[in-house]
Amino acid sequence: MLEVKNIKYSYNADYQALKGVSLKVEKGDMVALLGKNGAGKSTLFLHLNGIYQPDEGQVFIDGEELKYDKKSLLKFRQKVGIVFQNPDDQIFAPTVEEDVAFGPLNLGLPMEEVQDRVEEALSRVGMSGFEKTAPHHLSGGQKKRVAIAGILAMKPEVMVLDEPTAGLDPQGVVDLSILLNELNDEGITIVISTHEVDLVPNYAKKVFVLVDGLLIAEGTPKEIFAKPEILEQANLKVPIVTD
Ligand code: ADP
Ligand code: MG
Ligand code: MG
């Protein structure tokens, strides 16, 4: 349902950050993109949300090629929401509820519907009661939840999360893994990136390994984590596989 075909992208003439990446994410999947710092994970994710336009290659949702005019992008981002690595890049409204309302308001939904969606999304991520709080007074884990609520309020098909566990303490990683797993069970397709081989990839049905702008492997976590040479090539440490 979400597919990228042979994406190439350079920030400047000296270095190609993506060298021809193709991947397919099936409806309902939970997949993880593994790669060390600088591998190109964020660059790829910014393409998955149509924020960057590839030099070559295409992005498809439900078989339809993404176009880069404003109307197509709005439609696309209704289906595919991105949660940035740093919530401070995403949260900007004075209060939590205004922040979560931004997406649905942008869709032009009636106020009552917006209000319902905000309440439902905050409740879903365990942040009811924080409606009037200034986001900047929240902890890192709480901000992450507000950012996720902002995407849920769009009723997305796919949620793309760039390094969602970065900066969280071990309990925060467990809690987030559980939430993402539940959202996936509820039908949302989940794509995460990480350079830490933590709990989240263990939950994934499929793992992709990115090295220097190229995918070098894909498979179940079990298959990938059983091949030390892949992890070594990707410069990732061998995880504890929970199964
Ligand atoms: P990752 O998310 O896996 O750490 P990135 O996608 O951020 O990797 O970066 C991939 C490569 O592109 C790196 O070499 C990085 O230095 C380079 N890069 C990322 N963003 C920019 C930018 N805005 N301008 C120039 N180079 C960039
Ligand atoms: Mg990085
Ligand atoms: Mg990154």
C-alpha cells in the first residue's frame, strides 16, 4: 500500500544520500528501518511523507503515485502521517489541544468533529487531562505522545515515526513499543526508523537495513538478527531478541 520505487536523492552535488531505495509496506504491517547515523533514514522518511521530492523514483500510496502539488500533498498526508525524531520540531501551538487540533482544522473539518477527534486521540495516547497544558512543559515521552495524537487525529492509514525511542528512558521505550503495537493491532500501518536495536524492531513484522543510502537486507527481525554479518555491515549491535 505504501511503496517507494528506486528513490535517489542528493542534498548537494558531492553526496547522494539515497542511492536507489525501493521498499513496500503492506497494509497493516509494522516495519522497522534500521541504520546507523547518517545512513539516510530521515531522508527516506521525509520522502515517505512527501516533504522531500526525489531526484529520481516515485512514492505510491494505494497504488497511486504521489504528486507534489499542494492538494495532492494534503490528501497524501491525511493518509500518511509523520512523527519527527524531535517533538519540538513538530509541536508549536500554545496548548496541547490546539496542537492536536491543527491537522483536523487544516482538513477543514467542523469544529465539533475536530473537538471529538482531539479528545479521542489524547485519550488514546494516555494524555487526557493535559488539554490546556503548554506542550513545552511536558516530558520528552509526553511530547512524543502528543505528536502521535496529532497524527491520530488525522485518522491516518500509515504512521511513519523517525527514531521514536531516541531520548526515551528504558521504561519510555517499553511504553511506546506497547502503544505502537496496539495502534498497529487497531489497523494502523506503522513504519519506524531506529539506529538502536531496541524493543521496537522486535515487534516489527519486517525489518529493512539501510547502509549509506542503500537497502542491504530485509526480513523478519529473527532472520535479520540471526545474521551478525548484516548487523556488522550496518554497524549495529546485536540485539536481544524477544520472542
Ligand atoms: P539518518 O537519519 O540515517 O541519520 P540522514 O537521512 O539524516 O541519516 O542523513 C543522510 C546523509 O545525508 C548524511 O550523510 C547526512 O549528513 C546528509 N544530510 C542530511 N541532511 C542534510 C542536509 N539538510 N544537507 C546536507 N546533507 C544532509
Ligand atoms: Mg541522524
Ligand atoms: Mg535521522
